[in-house]
Amino acid sequence: MVVLDPAGDVARQQGDLIVISTVLMLLIIVPVMALTIFFAWRYRAANKQATYKPDWDHSTQLELVIWAAPLLIIICLGAVTWVATHLLDPYRPLARTAPGQAVAAEARPLDVQVVALDWKWLFIYPEQGVAAVNELVVPVDRPLRFRISSSSVMNSFYIPALAGQIYAMPGMETKLHGVFNETGSFTGFSANYSGAGFSNMRFAVKSMSQAGFEQWVAEAKRAPGGDLDRLAYLQLEKPSEKEPVRRFAAVEPQLFDAVVNMCVEPGKMCMHDMMSIDAAGGAGIAGIGNVRDLSYDKFAARGSTDIARWSMRYVAALCSSPIMSNDRPDATPVDLAPLTGAGLKRPAAPPPPAQTALNAPAAASRPLS
């Protein structure tokens, strides 16, 4: 019932879309069901008064009615869905906070960064500098802008009272916009199965006045949970179930971007850096040894270092970490001298230039190394 009677304008428009679509479909479903009963009763074998035409098989008038009514309904459904798909696009910033209440040009939405963990939710408030686990607190009547990602597997971020669901995926960022028009307590959860702790992957949602929200932020800054830096996040992301509400008084800047780029581990190369290097042609043979051992593998072996040691590694950042030792099974010494190109031999050193004037043109035309 919360879908049909939500507390946010976006969810209310989505609920109205469901009602409109249902009513349009009932315009054809109800008459068909009623006529089915009518025909079964009217032309039963015991009714000798009904017209009996065993050779009748076509009526242009009936064909027009039978096909025109569903066609008109499909056209109406298509038009309504087309408009709603664009107006309620989760990536589209809000144009209004309520019917007849347009968003002011100077109004700033509240940014909330969401990370789906196994099996809990992390909410980061970059403007306020605080974070919370399994607790989302937002002010009423203020546009909300969510940046959503995941630490390991795909989940679905869903607050029925606020807006529709949208996926949280590792290595990617999705967005969602919404607004609460009523204060109160609601429930959010993952709507996509993600493992053993999925059933308890729920979080509390609280819509408060602006003063109440500021008070909550002040309380979060005094929370005993400490700061959420990279090392604290790496401990937090380990699988756990039925995680209680926890708050962090401070958050390391750019932590969410590191989560999206899968480089929270100190010294690990970020995806955007790796893609930039690949787009430029790669790091060359010298980059083969730029790897480190995993201390915790959230995607496979869960911390084991005895199985598939070579596969349990990650690429280190070129700018912040030195080239690592070559202890892989096929290790060969890497020559760190500058290369002229992949797979090309270094040009031989040119002979020393002659000191005579006759050799000057030849020296001037010698190619650069």
C-alpha cells in the first residue's frame, strides 16, 4: 500500500502511473469478462430463444469494435508511459518538490552517496562530512540526489515511499533523485537477491525537518564510531548480517569515488587511471611487475593466500607506489631503462661526430635516437 500512498512526490507520480495504467486496462478487461459470462449464458444449449447461426463467421462492424478499443487503449498507455518515462527518469534532476511547487533556481539538493555492502548499506554525506550504516536521514521538502554503487555484487536500492528502485553495481555509479513531502519513519531495502544476508539487508529511513536533520548531523559528528577512512571502510565492507545502525563522525574525502573506481586499498590503481593508461597505449613491459598481493579478496577467496597466488593480486598505482618485486611464476628481470616502443630493439649508439667540416652534413642528417 505504501506504493499507492507514498510520502514523496516522485513515488506519488509513479503510483498514479500504476493507477492510470490499471484503469486503462480495466476498460477492456471488464467488458470482456462481462461479455464472456453474458455469451455463455445467452447462448447456452438450453436457451431455445437465442439466435442459432452455425455458418456465421464474420462481421465487419464487430471486427472494428473488437480491434479499435484495444488499439486506442494501447495508444493511450504508450503516450502516458512515454511521457512518464522521461519525467520520472531517475537521472533527471527534480523540476518540482510537490504539485505546483517548482524547485527554486538557487535550491541545492542534498547529496547522499550510497554503497551497497554485504549485507548492509553505507550512506555518506559529503557536504556534512558524516556517514551512517543502515540509517538514512534526510530533510523534508528538499531535493535529494543519490550517487549509488556497490562493493561486490549487484543490489537494488529501493525506498518505496520515496521513489522507484535502481540498481547498485560494482565499478559503476547510478543516480536517483527524489524528495520527501512528509516527515516520518520508513523502510528501505535491497530488492535484488545478493547472497545469504539479503533478507536482512534493510535500513531505516527518517524524514525530518531541517532543524531535526541538522541536529542529527551534530549527533553524528559526536558518534563514538570514529572516522571512516580507507582502512575502516575495508573492515566495514567484509560480509556481515544484521548490522546495527552505526555512525561515523568524519569521512575521508573521495572515498566514494575510490569505491566506484575499485581502488580503496591504499596504493591500488584506480579504474579511471588504468583506462587512461590503456587508452594511451599501456605502461609497457615495465608495468607487468607493478602488482601487489591481496590481503583480502572480497570477490573470491575471502582472504586465503594459498590458492592461486598469482591471480590474487591487484595493479598498484604508478604514481604513488614503486614497482613491486617480480615474484610471479614466470618472472624475468625487467629492464627499467626507457623504451622506444613495444617489442622494438633499442637503436645502436651513433658513432661520435667527426670533427671535420666534410662530415658536418652527415652529422646533421643523422636521425635522433
